[in-house]
Amino acid sequence: MCVVALLEEPFRVGHFLPQDLKMPLCGPKCSLCGLIVSVWGIIQLSIMGGLFMWNSIGLIEDLGLEEHYDTTEELYKAADDAYSSIAYNCWIAAAIYLVTLVISMQQFHVNKQAGHFQL
């Protein structure tokens, strides 16, 4: 397409994008596996993030606290900080799994539309 033709035609959002952007990057089984693992990761990490945010005593071994503190206030402060930090990390990881879920869903749909879906 020449520049003059581009200027004469009205602007469309998908005008400069190729028509065939629906190329599968992975096969049907890989996209299905990505869907399942992503859903599982989102559920598990969301639950764990909630438990860490609520200072679940069953997860205290995962905090990585030091062996000795001078006062109990220092111990409580370090534990609260560790609980909050790990909770946010779990939610960030769940958000990353959400991105992989969207990509896997798109790949699953593309494979299904292309007729490659044979398990």
C-alpha cells in the first residue's frame, strides 16, 4: 500500500494489522494444559494470599523469620511484614496466571477454529 492510498482511505482501527493474526502459537493439548494449570494456579495462589493476609498461624513456617528477636514487639512486627509481603507476592503471581489463562484461552479458541482440536 502506498502512502497516498493510506491518506485517501478513512482510518480504521485494524487497518494496519494483517488479516491473519489468528496463528496458533501452541497446539491444542498445550493450550488445554495451560488453561487447567492457570485456573489451578489462580485459585491456589488467591487462597494462599488471603490466608497470608489474615496471618494464618498454619503458614508461620513459611515466613522466613530469624531465630532470635530481642522483644516480642520486634517478632510481631517482622511476622506482620512477612505475612503482608508474601500475601502481595501470591496475588501478583495469581495475576500473572490470569494473563497466562487469557493467552491459553485465546490459543484454545484459535486451535478450535482451525480444526486442530483432536484429543
